[in-house]
Amino acid sequence: MDDKTDSKTDFGSIAVAICVAAYIAIMLAYLAQYDLGLTAAQTRHLSMLAALFLALPVALDLLRTGPHDAR
């Protein structure tokens, strides 16, 4: 196989990943509100903190290596 074809990500995989992530987010929001008793505002604040702590290492690694060095 060619390196150019190996690095391509097809549109179907991206669409499935987005749909699965959205479904999991809906299930977690339901769990937080009805089983744990959190309000919508509390759920929103906790999800923003979680997203920050999960995305921060990825962003720092991208800034450290630069886009041309990413594989």
C-alpha cells in the first residue's frame, strides 16, 4: 500500500465516530441528571472542565511538535 492511501481518513469513519460520541454524551447527561441528581448547569460545568483537561494535553503536544511533524 501507498503511504498516501494509509493516511486518509474516510468520511464514514468520521461520521460514525461523531454519532457514537453524541450518543454517549446523551446517555451521560441522562445519567447525571436522573441517576446522580445533578442539575443541567452542574452537568454543563463539569463537562466543560472534563473537555478542558482532556483536550489540553493534545493541544500542548500539537503546539510542541507543530503540524508538519504530526503523523
